[in-house]
Amino acid sequence: MGGARALLAGALALLVIGAAAPGTTAPRQPASPRAARSPAPQLLPHPDAWASSEARAIRGITLGPIESSLQPGRGYGTPASLRAMQEAKALGANWISLTVFGRVWDTQSTGVTLDFEQPVPVNRAAVRAAIAQAHSLGLRVLLVPHLWVETGQWRGELDPPSDAGWEHWAASYGRFLLEWAGFAEATGVDMLAAGVELRTWVTTTHAPSFARLLKQVRQRYHGLLTYAGNWDDVEETVIAGELDVIGINAFYPLAEQEGATLEELRRGAARAAERVTRLAERWDRPVMFTEFGYTTRPDPAVRPWEWPEALRNVRVDQQAQADAYRALLGAMLDCEGFAGLFVWRYYADPADLSQEAEWGFSPRGKAAERVLYDAFGARWRADPPRRGHALISGRESPIVF
């Protein structure tokens, strides 16, 4: 990163996060079903919030929504989504990530529309039912309010055209986020993401307005709070000290050249793990992957962020996807400061193959799914020790994957 930008990030960190130093904040309640939470608001982040939840490492599955009224019976809260969650649990998952969208027209927009493809009340009822389904299976829930940009531009480049435009944007996004924060509290959501890939907001001089919004969120929602930064800007995301768990959309390239061997991919994954550990140490917070995944094509770990629908003449390559999974998961299971991850992605209707091309991100029914099953079944560094088990170097036994 550039020296000037790094200095800016450091200055903003002091401005926005100064009050969040270890030992200066009140402890948070554990993330657990709604009935187990304290009704008193916990307004400040705390570095021990994740540890106090007594949670195992996150073995998470992202279930993509199917909101379209043209596909009734396939979205959140339907028998189809219950089957998807049952599959996830059989795979070894202990968390589910659910996505709710707000809509903006382009990166110059100054407002968010709460509806997406269904009216807000209809969507809220569906998401409420999906949360109940997950909890009935013993799965914890991450709720992710997300932005859909109609023009196809990247939300990380949002840039309202004036200071007044930014103020209007912050107020409008705040209404969107606070609406879902209150919903998350009412439905017993275990963790809430305050945003996804908002680079031009949280890495710039606009960041204090986002930090103020997080304090408003904590007045309405008392579970764990995260934010999903992009893998290449999370080190510059200066609001990290306001979070309980630092989230990363972790589409790290594991190799620079096509044709990389598994061992080369492992070395790239080790570099990513080192970045995660440094980030956790810097902010004294655990780090998780709010998204991670690779497409089913040759060399998916070279440019893993490439969207499947934008690719042409693609050859399906399950082994390449599985190798990328094996490399990254193998590095992260024993990573210091790492709380776990959410796979990108499965869908609310597991039998619906229309949501993405065969070379897309979903590992369902592919070689990568077996790798995921093995990883979910392994012991992770972030898992609490079992009673009666001797620890070796701070954990039960070396992890081999």
C-alpha cells in the first residue's frame, strides 16, 4: 500500500478507534440464542467478545437467497432451504450465512432502497423463517445486509458526488442497516455484518461516519458485530477496532501464474494466513472469512474474484477447485487469530442448478465438497479444548489436513 495512504489509515485509526483499546471497554455478552442474551445493551466492542461466546471455530456455509417471485418455494424459509441447511449440517457446518439486499442504482447514488426482488414485508417473513429453521437445527446465523448495485459496478467504489451527498448516503444506509439490526435482535441472530466491501467509506476520511453508525447498531443489536472487508483493503479498514470479529471476503490469489502446483498453492495460502495473524494481532480481534471460495475451472486461485457469468469458453475442472480449497483450508485450520470461515456459496434451494454455471463457485456435489467435509471434521486451533484432553503447544494435538 502507498505510504500516504498508510499514514492516512493510521491517523484515522487513532481518530475513529482510539476508545477501543484493550482493557478500556465493557465486556460483551456471548453470541447465543436470543433467550440467553442480556436485555441490557452492550454498546462497546471488546477483544474478548468472541472468546466469551464459547463458540467453536466457524464452519460456515453461505446460502444465497432466491428472492424472485418467479421462483416460488425455492427461497429462504421454504422446505427447500430447510433441506439446504440439513445438507450443511451433515457436511459439518455449525453456522449459516443469510444475505439480505438493499438496492442502489450506481456508485454515485446517495440512497438505498430496502426492497430488492420482493416487497420488504415478504422478504422479512422469509428471512425470519430461515433463521428459525437454522436455529431448530442447532446452526448459528450470520445475517449479512448487502448492497446490490443495479449497474453492475462494484460497491467498493461508491462515491457520492459531494460532502452533502456523503451525508445523505450515510443517513440512508444507516436506515437500511438499523432496520436489519433491529430485525436481527428480534429474531436472535447470532452475528450481524454491518456492511460488505465498502472500501471508499471505511478506508478514507469518511470512516468516522461509519464508526458512529456502528454505535447506533449496538443500541439495537446485542450480538456479535462484524464487517466484511475486501481481502486487498482490510488492512486499511480503520473501523476494525469497533468490531467484535474482523471479517474478510477472502478471495486471496494463491498463485501469480497459471499451472501452479498444489505445493505452490500451499505457499500462497501460508502467506494469506500470515496476513490474517498480523491483522488479528494488530487489532487484538479474531479474524474470520465472511466469504471464501473458488470457481470450478482451471487455475481458479490465480484470479479468484472473477465472476463466473463473466467468463466464456470455460472448461470445468473440479480438481483445480478442490486443490485451491485444500491449500487455503490447510493453512487456515491452524492459523493463530483465525475464528473460522463461510464458504461462498450454496443456495437456498440445493436442487436448483439455475443459479450459476457449472464452473461457478458452488462446491456442492464436487470434489471440493469432500475437501470441505474433511476440513469441517478436523480440529481447528480456534476450537475450545475438550475436557479431559491434554494440550500440546496450547491445543489438543497437531492439526493435519
